[in-house]
Amino acid sequence: MKVPFSPLQLTWDITNRCPARCIHCYNASDRDGGSVGDWSPELVEGVLEDIVRTRPLTLGIGGGDPLVLKELPGLVRAIYAPTCPRLSSGQTVSCSAGSGT
């Protein structure tokens, strides 16, 4: 299905895990001793496809602390592989083959 427009911003709360446990944060992140589950690989794959298909102008990845996910670098590469992203500083990343970005 072709998307008629690209959203200006998309935010993906990819995990609830966070080691900080800040009292002011909206993320409960296992404060009450309950388990916090992550997304299944199938669901992640579907979300990745949707992100690439809709091509939002900006993408925020949050939730708890996405940096706790060992899969995060691969997910970011999967999102940006078909496009040439623009960094928040306004500089364009080199998308040429073999550039390592």
C-alpha cells in the first residue's frame, strides 16, 4: 500500500527497559517488580517495514533507554539503509557504498 504523504515525525518507544528508574519519568520500567517485555522479532520487523515505507521526516527512538538494546545499531541500519539520513546538526551522512555509514 502506497502512503500518500510522509509524516513529519514518528516516535517509536522500542523498549521499556531502563536502568535509571527516575522518579519523574513516565516509564514505569519495572518499578513495581513486574517483568517488562520487549517486542517480538516479528513485530519489530513489521514496524521497521512500516517506518521505511512511510519515510517520516524525523524519527525518534525512545521508550525506556533504547541504548540498552544490543540490537539497536542493526535496527538503525535497517531503517536508514534505503535512504540517506540527515543528522540533527543538519549535516548529511555519506550514503556511498563502502562508506561505513
